[in-house]
Amino acid sequence: MGPGLYPLLGPPASGKTRLVLAHALEALRARGRVWWVGLPHQRVYVQELFGREGPFLGLEYLSFQALYYRALAEAGWLRPLLPGAGRVALVAEALRELHGPGVAPGEARLFARAIAELKRFGLSPFALPKEGEAGRLRRVYLAYERLKRGSLDYDDFRRLALKVPLRLFPRPHLVVVDGFREVGPLDLAFLRRLAQEVPVLLALEVLPQGLKPWETLPPRPVRKEVWRLANPVEEARHLLRALKRALAPRELGGEGLAPEEVLVVAPEERIGGLLLLKEEYGLPLEDGRERALAETEDGEKVLALLSPFPSGRDLLALGFSALGRRALRLGLAGEEALKALAEREGLLAEWEAFRALRAPGPDPLAWAEEALERVGVSAKEPFLSRLRLALRVDRENPLAWWRSLLLDETLPPGVGRGVPVLPPLRATGVRARRAYVLDWVAGRYTLGEGEDYFLLEELRGRGLLSRLPRRLRGLDPLFLEAVATRGEEVFLLYPEAGPSGSYPPVEQGRRPDPLPPASRLEALPPTPFRSPWPSGGKEPPFLETLRRLLECPFRAYMERFPLREEEDGFSGWSFLARGGEGLWNHPEVGPWLERHRAHLEGMRFFVLWEREGYRLRLDGVRREGEALHLYRLLPAGAEPEWDARKRWTEWKALEELLDGRFKPRVEAVHLWAWPWLGEPVPYSRRPFRKGDRIGPLEAIKPRLEEALALWQGSPFAPKPGSHCHPCPYKDVCRKEEL
């Protein structure tokens, strides 16, 4: 094969990699040198393909960036490299110069992506129109290029590689470019230039316009099955059971596949859930997502240091364990809440040390170096370099930018030893003997094609901008085909429905045969042990607890002890009952108390009466001779509730008082409702006297007898209904059922 460009065109899984692999092996067996150009995450897969054929010398795997870097290095054209975070920082600096200090990290990233696309297709700022948002991009692009002088970003390497004299040493005998869906015009121009000296095999799914294929490969059949599961939980667990069977040895009833022969493709948001279950199933699953610098162990400490709303987790990460554990248990976040917690728990010294650690001081770089040393960050330079970039953007407030740049900085993919669980884009160019694809429903696997913010579709067809590709090209079917052919045999799983309703599948499937248990939890008996509901209250209940027993026995069980004051809304009244120190001098409460002194003199608060089988809790009782005043004390702004279905206490107390069961004798009883800071409201103009008919008691007596019988013997099981909405115990009953 002589020098030249040899394009191979074929759909996904058509055998392009196998064909170029055969040519590469032929060159290696002849003691030649082969450069294999692909995406960084495909390196391990390609090396495994060559490893199956035996040991070879002369193979070198490169990305396009590494190829350009080598070309510039051999010609002596290298200059300092500006990484991706540096590009965002310089774009932010350009925005601040043009539009003032109000620049957010997201805005800078939007401009940086647009500039990167323009440079990737060889367009200068002068190719953009001067009006509108495209004109704004033009001005930012010009300022960015001015600020960048003396360094090179990734796209500058691509541009300069077209001008640099090629001094390939040692010269490769074959260059293979594989694993890409398509290549841009600058990449293609460099490959044409390279092909003048060495043969270049270019394998693509979509050929650039004007390039004719050297060979076209037809689609290759792939064994494929589509499985239909009821919901996402059943789908995930069926997948894990299938993986367990695939990896188990044949003598144990499995299929004996090696971990490197299996691949799992899943939407990025589903991968974390699968990895949480790997310990339960004993599966060697490897996280195939890109990791950010902030997701490393050191990065988590730095993020905790920079968190705008610190939480218990941040305190624990930085070594403040006493306050951190308490805050994490209570779910607190924010400096005000943590300070209040520290004051209450007597941990102000720990809180002040945390605050001092987070205070930048006049020299942010010196502070950052000392803080990183104190929290135990081993490799400080990657973090300090991002801080220097953040200081270029905003010297007054660099911490928000520092945090953003750390979150954006991705690390090179690691080499795993288990079953890789890959998001769809990182599964491109990688295949296995068997692949499982999760969530095979419409709209889940898409390239997200949409119009660009700066350059709409009609602008991309005018003048120099016609070099840019259209954003709406309908490549989703090709992407779906690529996802569905990641293995020699592929199993596509989808749930029929989820929390948002039914899911339309990409292809209709069948319900798979049930698989045997694959974890300890699944091997447990199908009817697990559940503790019985409690029954038989030991202490006499409050009367209102008995009333609620008929609504929901479980709530009544939870209220078997006296109600907490904050649940009953008596915060003000309770303070007054305990003496109310300072209330009479309060500017709002004092005059109100003085105005109602006649009602308050001689009042006894929260009186408990022991009755046969139950207890009464009277909010307020005041005696005037042979007349007794009963007060229903309410929170501020509350309306009184006298309905026998919702309140029993005052009516039962009224009955016993008028029956003469107490000495001294009571001739009249007045009922009052009194909200805090409000006016006492009488139930009626005339008091109740002996012999009066009390209508609510006729409804209360049979229900009270029923409730007493239930309290003694029936289980306190939950009874759902409309009364669940104001229940102070929320979903405790549902948690008990689990």
C-alpha cells in the first residue's frame, strides 16, 4: 500500500475496525511502525484487539491532539498550552473587558464552546457578521485572541499543523484513523497532507463532502434481543441478574464470559444507581463516566472548602467531625444554620476554626496553598493553577470561578479491570462480545441536535460560515444504530412505565424469562419478616388521642405520650404557663396581657384530670364562686373548633362538672376559645347549667366506648384518609410498612 488517503465508509459494526486492523497487523508483522489515531477512551479497546493477536513492536496509539503536538514539537513550533479551563478563563476576561464585571461561568462556557467550534473549522472572527449576538461573539473572539497571545489552545495546534514542515521521525509505515463518526475539514486537510508521505486508512460512518470512499462496507448482522420489563427497578435488577449469569463459571450454571467480553451502555443518570447495587450482586462493574478534577478525593476536599452553602458533609471532609456529624444528622446547610448549631452544642471553637480556614485573606494564592496543605491535599499544583486562572477573571471574588473551573476540568479515562458501564458517547468506537443497553426508549439516546445560540441554521449557509456543519442533520438514527451494535450479541432492555407514565420503546420487545436470584437479598424468602403492628396501650390515653384512634390507630399510638408543645401550637401559652418571665414587659404581649388581666387572674393552665380509662387535658380553668370557666387556648390566628367530630375534651369536662362529681359544687360552666394575642370568644351568651341538654355528648358517648375497646386490644395499624394531610408524623407509617 503506497502513500495516499484510503477512506473506508460503513455503518456502525460493519467491520471497518477489523479491516484496518488486518492492514495494521500486516505492517507490524513486516517490522513496520503503525500510528493508530482514535479517541482517548478507545485506547484500551484497541490495545486489547492487538493483544489477542500476539506481542508486537511498533504500534503507537495517538489522539488527534497528540498527533498535532508531535508535528509541532518536531518542527520546534511549540508554545505554552492553554487547557480547556484556561480558554474559559480567558473568554471570561474578554467578556469583563467588553461588558463589565457581571460575567457568570455559564456565560463564559457558552462563548468558549462557540469559539472552539469556529476555530475547529478554520474560521477567524472576521467571518462573523457584526450585528446581533453573532456580532457580540465576534468581539469576544477578537478580545480572546488578543489576550491569548504567546500561548496555544487545542485548536491552534490543529491550525498550525497545516503550516508546519512535516518532519516525521521515525516515519510511520501506516497511519490508521478509526473510531470517529466524522472528521472536520482541518483534520481532513492534515490527513491529506500526511497521506502524501505515508498511507492513511480513514474509517468513517459519514464521509465529508467531496471525499469518495476507497471501499464501502455493507451492514453486518448482529444478534439482537429486546427485553420488556415492567419498570426501571425491575429493568435494572434483571440486567444485574443477567450479568451475574453471564460472568458465572459454566460449572456453576453460568456462561463463563470474562469481564472484558461484556459491556453495559446506559444513560449517564442511570449509571450511579447501577453502581450502588454492584456490592449487593457481587459484580465487578466499572464506572465509565468522565471524571472531573473535583470528583477526586483531593477535589472533594477543595470543593468542601469552596462550598457557598457549607453542609455537614463539607465539615466532615475538612476534618471537623463533631460539628459535621451533628449537622449531617439534622440535614443543615448554610453558615447561619451551622453557626446556630455550634452555639447550641457548645462547638463554637470548631466553627470558628472552620470559618478561619475558609477566609481567603488579602493574598488568595498564599491562603489557598496553606489551606490545601492543612486539609491534606497531596497534589496542589493542579488546583493552584486553576486558581491563578480564576484570579485573571475576577481578582476581587475568585472563589466562585475557582470552583467552576474545577468542576469543568475532566481527567483522562482510567483503565478498569471489570465490566465497563459506559454512557452512550463513550461507548462509540468500542465493542465487546456481548453488550447490554439499558433504557431503550424513545428520546433517551439522542445527540441533542438543536440550533446554535449564536449562529442559526440560515447563517450557517452564508459566505465563509458555510464551512460550519448544520446543527439539524438528523443523525439520531445513525447514533441509535451505533448504540444498538456495541456487541456481537446485544440485549436491549426497556421499562414499560416509570414515575412519569408509560414509556414508548424504540423497538417492541418480549418479556424475558425470569432469572434465578443473584444476590443475598433476592435469595431471601418471598415473604420477609415484618414486625407486627403495636397494640394494647399501657398508659391511659388522652381523650383526643382516643378520638384520633377512630381516624387512624397508628397516629393514636404515636401520640400515646403527651403532645409536644410545638406540635400543639402552644408555644406562647406554654411560656406564659411556666411563669412568662419578661412577657409583661414585651411591647406587644405586655399590653395584651394587661388588657385581659381579669381572665388570667386565678387561671390554671393545662390541667390534667385522671378519669376511668382515659385522661382529660384542659387548656385553661378559672373559677369564680360556683361558676367555672373552661378555656380552649389556640395558636395565634387559629379559629375555634367545637364540632364533636373534631374535639371531645371540653364537652366531656362539661358533662362531669355539671353532674356534680366535683367539690365544691359547680352551678354554671362557661366555654371560651382564646387565640394567642387575640380576644377570648364565648361559645354562647349564657353558661351551661345542670339539666341542660348537651347535644355533642350524644355523638361522643358511643364513639368513646368504641375507641376505648380498640385501645385495649386492637392493633394500631395505619388507616389512610384525608386526615393524613395535616398529620404531624408525615410518612412514618409508610416507612414502617417497608
